[in-house]
Amino acid sequence: MNSSLADGWFAEPDKNLEAFALWYWGIHGYLSIFVCIFGILTNFINIEILTRKPMRTSVNTILAAVAISDIVLMASYIPYAIHFYIMCDLTPTPQRYSYAWTTFMAVHANVTLSTHAISIWLAVFMAIQRYVYLQTKFCFTVRNTVFACVAICFASGLIMMPNYMITGVYEVSNNSFNSSMYRLNEFALGSKNPSSIVLLAFWLYAIAGKLLPCALITIFMGFLLKKLHESAERRKRLFSTNASSNSKKKKDHKSTTTMLLVIIILYIVTELPQSVVVVMSACLDGFFENVYFLLADILDMAALINNAINFVLYCIMSQQFREHLLDTWLLKFCKNLKCYKNRHYKNVKYGGQSNADDLTTLATEKTVIRTENIKLL
């Protein structure tokens, strides 16, 4: 098949895809805001729990860094969705494309690409770290993990530097309006003669920000699956009464590895299609304008869901996370109950101590006992 035939496929947008994209555009703003609000709130809870002293481990540090990256992305997406999807329609007007909002769009686009790159490289680091631990029992310190996360953020910024350089705002002449209208620079991606800096920006992002981390995370996912299989076979062969004392610890390690595998698979499912679309946009004339733009909202929603779903995964797959979450909120509830009792029944005592005091003491003792064993890893 020659390239001219392939390019001809995308000379104009598919009518069905165009109709679906137009329909979905009408609900994307509301859905994305709901997902972002849920994701921001739950990621703050993730950070609060994962950074507590009993929960501080190397993998939890990476998960907290991922949560911070996700919060930044979703906080940027909310005003973007409100203005461009809810307050304004698709008609290009000076209100929709004012200088301030077009500049915000440029910043938002770079924030989105940067946080995507940071998150997926953090996932790669997490997969590598987990495999190294299962293979050699070597565990990274929290301090070294923090340094590595900071280094990943700086490296991702360097990867995105050409993209920052080509992002710009220019004024559009339009006789229909008295006010000025502004748009982002057009990259001519997929055309016959794109500029060198545009090619560098897109290929660097496609390879270093998408394809390479997707390949690495897939490889180490295979390694982790192999280690899980080997561990299961070893337990079958060596199962005995003497080995039962370590069964809970081994079960915890297996549960943690399984949870990380699910997180890794979600990254592959959301990031790999974007990688393919980016590469096709650079290689095929017309694909960027006639296909990528129509799929952009769906790809954004998939990424937002992936950013917001980690809290649900932790609650479903980690007993320790659930226990710590329940203990935290039970203690807060009991403290509030104590204040309520003191306000309304100030002079009433039950055996020298209020019921609220009993509940608070019980919750505190329960928390102290559980924190000795609470580790996500």
C-alpha cells in the first residue's frame, strides 16, 4: 500500500465519526467537570493517607507523586471545560477565543502534556522498582524515591521543551466581529513540509513521552506477571505448616503487586492509543485535522478517568488502605460526636466518662494497633 493511498483515507472527516464527536462534545464538558472534581477530592485523600508516617514506603511515595500530578492536570481542566465546552459553543467568536482564554489554552495544553509524561514515567519507575524488589529484595528508600520523582519531573520538562517553544498565540483577522480573536499556532502536522522544530517537538513527545514509556511499562508488566506466576507455583510446592507463619506477609506482597499491575494496565490502555494517534498524526496527511481532533475529547475523557480512578482501586484492592481510611474517618466522626455531646449534655456523665469519650478512646486504641501493621506494601 503506497503512502498516497493511505493519506487519501483521511482527506476528509468520516461523517459518522464527525456526528459522534459533535454529539459527545455536548456532554463532554459536564462529564469532565464531574470526573475532575471527584478526582481532585479523592487524590487529596490519597495523598493524605499515603504520606502518613505508618504508610511511608517507596511505592506509596510514587503513588502520592502520581496523585499530585493528577490534581494539577484536573485543576487545569476544570476552567478549560467550563469556558470552551459549557459557556461557549463551537462557533469561533472573540468571546470564545479572547487573548486571555487562548493564552490559557496554550498553558493548559502544555500542562496536560507535561503531567501525562510525568505520570507515565512515574508508572514506569514504579513497575521497575517493584520488579527489582521481587527479584532481589532490594528496597529503595523513601528519600531516594523522592529524588527520583523530582528528577522525572525535570526530565519530563526537558522532553516537552520543544513543545513549549512552538506554542504561541496569534491574532486572527475576522470582518464579522469588531473585537480581535486569537488562536494557537498551527503546526501543519502531517503536511508535506512541517518545520524542523515542529517535527522535533512531536517526535520527541511521541517517542520519549509516549512510545518508550509504554514499551517499558509493558515489558515490566510481563516480568511482574511472570514473578507472580513463579511465586504461586513456589507456594504450591513448598506449602507446609512451617511456611504458614509467613503466609500473610506473602499474601500482602502478592496483593500489592496485583494492585500495581492493574494500575499499570490502565496506563497502557489509556496511553497506548494516544501514542498511536500521535504517530499517525505526524505520518499521515489529514489525519491530525480529520481524525485526531474528532477523537481528542474521547481520549481526554479516558485520561481523566484514569487520573481519578486510583482511589477506587486502592479501596477495592488494598485492605490496609481501607482500614487506614476507615480509622481516620471514624476518629474524626467520634471527635465530632464528642463535641456534640459536650454541647447538649454538658452536665450528663456516664460512669465518669461520656459515651463520646468512650468511642474516641476506642477509635484511638484501634488506630494505634492497626498502624503497626498498616503498609500498602
